[in-house]
Amino acid sequence: MRTPFRITSTTLDVLEAFLASSEELHGFAVAKTAGKPTGSIYPILARLEEASWLSSRWEDENPQEGRPRRRFYELTPNGTAEAKRIVIERRGSLPSATPAARRPQPRPSFGFMVRWGMAR
């Protein structure tokens, strides 16, 4: 099935963030969970909402003084089905309970050391 937008690795990270969450997420939480900057997350959220994969709502009031209202997003039933299909197709499995931002990352310095014969 063809998606109405391009599926990038960042889009997959965003979809995984929603699939790993049992509650609605605001944009900054999605960025933090996906381990990506907010500037790349919000356009993806807009595309997903335009395709009816996400629904959103504005926070009713400011729970903390000095902070603007947040917009909360959640996958629609169709969005959940499509997200699962695409993530399994592209990444081989659904996300674990550990968000991408908290998963151990490879250490690039070790690869450098191996190439230069410094690691034993």
C-alpha cells in the first residue's frame, strides 16, 4: 500500500514513539522520545495529521505559569494500523518499551580506535 507521504527514518522514529506510548503525546515529548530535534518533528506531525493518521487537541489551560499551551497528538485507529504495518515492514519489529532516546547508542570512537589499531 502506498503512503500519502514519504517515510523517512525520522518519520519511523516518530511512529515508533507513538506506538511505544500508551497515552497521547505533545510535540516536545515526541521529539524527546524519538531523539530528534523539534524542527524535524513538527512537519512530520502535520503530515501525519493531514493524512488522518493522528488526531490532535490543544491543552485546555496552562497548568504551569509561563508555559504556553501544548498540543497533544495520538494515533487514530487507521494510523495505528498503518504505523504498525510500516514499522514492521521497514524495521522488522514493533518498538520495545524502551524509547529510542534511551537506547544505548554505538560509540563511534571505538570504531575509530579499531581502524587505527588502537583497540585490543
